[in-house]
Amino acid sequence: MTQRGRPRSFDRQTALRQAMQVFWALGYEGATLNELQEAMGGIAPPSFYAAFGSKEELFREAVELYSRTLGAPMMKALEEGPTARDSIQALLVAAVEAFCKPGLPRGCFLVSGAFNSVPANKNVDDHVRGLRVRRQKAIQQRLQRGVEEGELPKNLDPAATAVFYTTVIDGLAIQARDGVSRKALNFAVDCAMAAWDPVVHETDLRKPRMLANRRE
């Protein structure tokens, strides 16, 4: 007789890591319960719901696991740099490393895991968006620290500068997912850091620009 339910070898953390990779590769809406259960060792529906509650709860756990593990080196690099510039550069280098790990889906789970979902899944979108915002806020805080320590100009807008470098990170994630080489991604990082002095120190560059046909 075929045994149903939770396999004897079921390990919750291993199953969660496998589910993370499925969500990462296919997205929240693209990952079916059958695909998740199969990746998690063939766990049967009753055991799946007993262990994780629902697909959405599993996804939230998977995103948090990603943030604690694969996303952690990026935040560590940002926090430990001796200067703001060093911190941002280390963050971008760590991002390329995280987005191109062999044996794992390419790109960033926080960028591709859930985006522009159907209204029924808005809570999932909002949750992942909140984590992306948290990353952007961490960049902003590091830049603000640079201002307070006298390293960066007092008239720097840390929030706007954080948006710029977050945009670089998100772009690296998308390019990595599309198969762009690590060498090309590192070149993009070099270009982003070549923009550091103009972005940070040139006042004229930071002045608001008004498009002729823009409506306020």
C-alpha cells in the first residue's frame, strides 16, 4: 500500500529551502502547489498545510529565509564598509555574487518573486515590496551616516541617492535573471561607481529637472 502524508525523511528547513528555489524561479503565482510539494520531497497536501499553513505563509517564510541567508552578505557589506563609497561598492559587488550563485535561480528573489500580481495576491506583493523598501532604507541610512560623519556633502539627498543605487541593484537582478554574464554585471557595477562623484558631489547634477511637457 502506498504511504500518504509526510515522508519519513521530511525535514522542514530543507523543504523550505526547496520551496524558496521554486518560488524564486517561478514567482509566487507561477509556482503551483504540485510543483512546491514535489520539490519539497513529495509532501502530501495534509502534511503541507499542517507544516506551513498555506501557500502564502510558505512564501512569506521563503522570502524571510532568503533575506536571512542569501541576502545577508549584501547587508553585511553595506554595514561594514569604512566609508559610504566603500559600503555602496561592496553592496553592489555582493549583489552580483548573490545573483549569480551556481545551482540557484539567477537574479534576486525580492525582485522576481512577486511583482504586479493579481488583486487577490496583493498582500504577497505588498510584503515583498516592503522588504525591497527595507533594503533601500538601509542604503539611505548608510548615506545619511556619511553625511553626519562629514564624508559626504551636507546638501546630499540620501533618499534620492539611495533610489539611484537601488535602481542599479534591481537592474543587476533583472539582467542576471536574463542570463547576462557575471563579467558584464561587474562592468555595470564599475560604471555605477564611476558615477559616484558626479552623483554625490556635483550640485548641478542634483538640481531638479523639469521636462517641458511635464504636467504637475
